[in-house]
Amino acid sequence: MPNQRIVFLDYLRVIACFMVVIVHACEFYYLNEDGIFFARPDDRIWVSIIDSALRESVPLFVMTSSFLLLPLTCSAGAFFKRRFVRILIPFLIWSIFYAIAPVLAGLVEGDIPARLTRLLYNFNGDSGHLWFIYMLIGVYLIMPIISPWLSQVSKRAEQAFLAVWFVTTFWGYLTPWLGDIWGVCFWNDFHALYYYSGYIGYVVLAHYIREHVDWSFRKSLAVSIPLIVIGYAVTAWLFYTRSIESTEPIHGEQSWCFCTFNVAMMTTGWFLLLKHIKYTGAWLYRPIQWISRMSYGIYLMHIFFLGLVYQWLAPMLSTPVAIFSVGTVTFIVCCLVCKVLSYIPGSKYIIG
């Protein structure tokens, strides 16, 4: 049983990884060092349509790990050893690679010793996708703490936690209007519901769905479609309208943040739908299963190849076609590179 794979998680992990690559392919059309800034009106429309549809990618990754791991079936020490050996060593190797290789290749300017020193406390600006690993490490650190609670919590108590967490997903929308609320002030950043907020909500949500949601596909569809449609409409509309109204580059557009109510709605809807995937035909599931195992390596390396593929393909294509073409080719290249690296002894320390 411990080696038995949960089929839909393999599909979900591959889909979420592909979504992330497409999201980052969108960045060439709106993001520069000053923030969000569009060169053409058409790019604004296409980025709003495409990128907004994929904001659930990161939360789906978090829910995939949580669904599989919680509650823990081993000691905290054994859990940390297994997870962090798989996560930390490749993370350190790729962090060093991203600190050195772009400078040597002339792609960015910078002092290599300074870039390496920065790794002691954060990623370098041109490898921003590594933020996810820091967050994931934090999620793993909290898992042994909440695991005993999840082992004995009632359905009603878990629902109460998720209800309070959902309230916190409106926080970023409220503070620009109301200012500091619920105890926040210049000497206290931690509001009343702070400890219910953030990615821990997705951790608990995954466990709740695993333990308490066993719906038919028809019921899942009836619940998921409104969640996805409403969440997407809010995400795309808010981003598009704000990008038009703002005369300055936008930093950190709120509707795209992963712990907002609209993204949480899309994430929940897609997770409930994808949970019904059970197909194990070898022609499809065998490559899905392999890519799923390589997804961490694909995530770590995709930024390196994405820019090169963009320079090669994008000038020949319209914006929407370029976004999907650049993302798809990059994803395929990363799969092939992972395949080659997998033959190297100790490859798990490179690609996870």
C-alpha cells in the first residue's frame, strides 16, 4: 500500500507544472524590472485571459503534497529526512547554478560572489521562481505540527478552520480601503487571524477533501464549475481593469495572489474535478507518471530554458500562440533534459 500511487495526483502534478511554465511564459509580455507594464493593448487582453486562468497552479502543487503526506505516518525526523533530502539538495544546486551561469553566459550583469552570498538569505532577482521552494519548505516544517490535530479533528472543526481561513483570503482586498485592521499597527504585523492565513489553508483543504469529500463526478461538476467560473471572472476582471486604470507600473497585483478568495475558488474547483481522474492506460499514464516524478526538476530548470526558447520562437508568432508555444516547447525540453540527467548516478540530488 505505501508504494501504491494515487493516480489523479500524478495527472494533477503534471498539469500544475505545465500551468506554471505557461504562467512564466506570459511574463515576457507584461513584466519588467519596474513591475507590470504592457507594451501593447492586445498583450494586456491576452495576458489577462491566459495568466488569470492559471493562477491556481501553485496552490494545486501545495494541495498535491498535502493530500499525499497528511496526516504523517512516520516520525517528524523521518519525514524531514525524506522530504528535505529530496527538496533541499537539488534546490541548493540549482540556486548556485542560477547565481553563476547567467553571469558567465552574459545574460545578466552581476558580481558572482555577491550573488552567491545572497543565497544565504534569499534568491537572486533573475531566479524568482525559487520563491516557491522557500514557501514549500515552510509548509513541510508546519506539517508535523498540524498532523496530530488532523489525525483527530472532527469534520465540523475542520470546516470551521477552513471558514476562518477563507475570511483571511479577503485580507489583501480590505486593507487598501480600511488600512490597518484587526490589531495591525506599526509595532504589530500579525492580525487576529494571521495564524489561519496563507498556504496552511490549502494544506488543511487537501486533507479535508481527502477525508470528507467523496462525491460523484456529477456533484463535483455542479460545485466546481461555479467556483472556477466565478473565481476566474474575478481574477481576470480585476487584473485587466486595474492594469488599464493605473498609469504607473503595477507591483504585486492583488487578484493574482495565490491566497486570495478568487484563486482559492479556482483551486478548489479544479482539485475536485481532477480528483476523478482514474485512467491508467499505459500509453498515457506511463509518461504522466514519469513526468510527475520529474516535476520538481522541471520546475527548478524551466526558467533557464524559457528565455532561450522565447527569443527563438516569439518573434515569429502572435502573443497567444507564442505564450503557449514557448511554454510547451520549454516544458518538452525540460522533460528531455530530466530524462538525460536521470541516467547520471545520484541524479536525484539534481532533479529530485
